[in-house]
Amino acid sequence: MTTRGRAASCARTSTYREVKRRRTARTSRLLYDKLPEPIDLDLDLGSRMLYWTDRGDPPRGNTVNRAPLDAPQAKRPAPEIVFTHLMEGIGLALDPKHGRMFITDFGGSVYSANLDGSDPKTLLIAEGNLTGIAYVELPATAT
């Protein structure tokens, strides 16, 4: 199942699960439940952070959130909201190498911000109903 597929599946039950694949078994662990309406997720494996868009009702919805993957269940902090005021946030792509993220919403806007939510920028406005975004860094070609 793809990351986006897991996000869609999790959104239906309003939970996120970290799925770990092992050679002989598949296990999952509940990270958070009772989230408004989580949609898309991405991982920053370098910092071991899970990021997701949530298009549910404010104050926790229409946001981008992040949370540590490795915090013990008993000491797990509440998810941190790092980007707000989305029009039903739907797409998320991380660029950990450069410390930034890209976000889309159903309002047709594309945004960028640092992974901590600082330096937010609106890149495009009212481009139609956007349903996702991907980030790819292509190698330079010799001329």
C-alpha cells in the first residue's frame, strides 16, 4: 500500500498508524486517534517526524501537523500544528534535504514553508481543485 493509500485508509477511521514491515510479519502501532480529518501524510525519516494535512474543522483542521514517530506512547506530545488557514488541505510533499514542504488545498492554492512552518509562501492561488502534490529533485544534466 502506498503512503497516500495509507493516509486515505487512515483518514476514514480518523487514526494514523505507523506501519512497519518486517521480513516475516507486518505490525502497526497507533500514534494518534480522534483527529478531525487527516488526509495526506509524508515522512521526514532524517528527523523521524510524521507530517500530515488535516482538512477537518478548525482549530485542528485545515492545517499541516507534525509529530515525532519515536516518542513513547505514555509521553507522546500532542501533534504540532505547523501551517494553518488552508481551504481543506489535501496535498503534502516534503523536501527534507532543503528543509521545506509544499502544500495544496481544494481552494486551488499551492504553498511552501520551512518544515517548522516558518517562512510560509503562497506560490499559486485559485488554480482549480487540487488534490495532491509531489516533489522531485532531478539531477542536473550535462550540456
